[in-house]
Amino acid sequence: MRYHVYAGLSDPMALTNAVAVFQGCQGLGMPACGILLVQLTTYLSRAPKSRELEKAFQRAKQCIHDHQGPLPSVPLHLRNTPPQVLAQLGYKLSDCNVNTFLPAGLEGVDFFN
């Protein structure tokens, strides 16, 4: 069973409902799950649509693909670094702002534009 749910941020419950119907159909089987499929189809057809997340993800992948030179490293606080190591390095998570979640050289890049 494949559903392409492009409700994204416009209706964040769309994916939750699709997964619930998938699980319900696995447990019930046909023909009992038919009503679940009708309910999901109706829900998704009426849900507001957005491809914002898909487009942002495509832009992020393109940014990495087009990057010249070695790829930037993942910021230290996003790695699986033990808190003790971060403390030893003098790293304070409280000093982070939204731009520190991007690697060096990509500060201020907005993939949602």
C-alpha cells in the first residue's frame, strides 16, 4: 500500500491518519478495512495541500550536491557527543541559536524560500 501524502505542514495529522489506516488494514484485512480506506481517502482529498517540506528537502540536497570542496562537518552539538565531552571542550548548548544547526559556511541559508 503506498500513499503519497503531500499535506505536509498544511495538515500535520495527515501522515498520522495514513499510518493509522495502514496499521488498521493490516490487522483487519479486507473487506473490513474498506471503510478505513474510504475514510482516509476522504480525509486526504479534503486536507489542505503543501509541498513546502518536499521542496525544502530538494533544495537542501541540491545545496550539498553543488557544494565545492570538502563537505562541511556536522556541528558538534548535533553529533552523538556525550555531554561530558561537550563540557570538557567548553561547549555550552545554551549559547546556540538557530544558525548553529547548520554547518560552517551555510549559516543563514534558508531552504524554505
